[in-house]
Amino acid sequence: MTIVSEINRIKTNIANAYDKIEEKGGTLPQEENSSNLATAIDSISTGANIPIDLNFGASQSTSDFSFLSDIDYSSRVDFSNMFNACTVLAYLPLIDTSSGNNFSYMFRNCYALQSLPNLDLSEGLNFSNMFYSCTDLATDFSNKDMGKGTDFSYMFYNCADLPNMTNVDTSSGLN
């Protein structure tokens, strides 16, 4: 892939994101560029429940996700597939996941992911495949409150670098 084709691909992705923002009733800035994208996403009246096709997955070409800390995720309940197959994600800034109840496939196949900030998972119900094949993930989930969770199937499948975990509350788990 040439630099020119990569730049064109990124421009197309940004244009498509702005189309979705407009479709969802968000406020469009005068300049539609990557710098203004976070603010435009935040303007969607659904409380930043960003539609799944604005999630960051296999099409993401940059490993800089620092702009995420500027987006209000406090009322987003569905984090499923947010970074699914985002193979360049190594670091995630702290985002507010306190209202989230669906974390399924959130980081599935994020091979470069090494650690996470202290995400609030206390309202989570579905954790299936959340870290499936995050082969470099070394975050300690000891003492993490996931007591409301009912589906933990394949949550840590193929996560060879995880430390031993203690006191992880999975008391409501069915899978």
C-alpha cells in the first residue's frame, strides 16, 4: 500500500464517519477533519451511543487513540465490538464505561493490546469474547467487580500473558 492510497483510505473513512454523524443528527463542524471528529461524535444526541459502524476496528490505521479521552461515553451502554480486530491498539486512554452493560467482543483480536486503564465494568452483563486472542494483554483483573455479569464465555481465551487473577467477582456468571 502506498502512502497516497493510505491517505485516501483515511480521508474516505473520515468522510464516511461524518456522513453517519449527520445521519444520526450530530452537529457537523465547518471543517470536517480528524481533529474535529471527536467533537462531532460527541454531539450525537444519543449520549455518545455511537452506531456500531463508527466503532474502531480493522479499518483503524493509527495506534493513537488519545482523542478518545475527549469523548463523553458516560451514558453509552453498548461497547460491543468497539475495537474488535483493531490490531494496532496497544494503549487505551481512560474512558468512562460506568454505564456499559455489553462488552462482548470489545477487544477481540487486538493482538497488540498490552494493558488497559482501570475500566469500570461493574454494570456489565455480557463479557463474552471481550479479550479473545489478546495475546499480549498483561493487565491484572484481580479485585475487579464484574458481579452482575452473566456471560463470560471465551472472555480470556488465548490470553497467554495474563497474570494469575484473584478476587474477580463473577458470581452471577452462567457461562
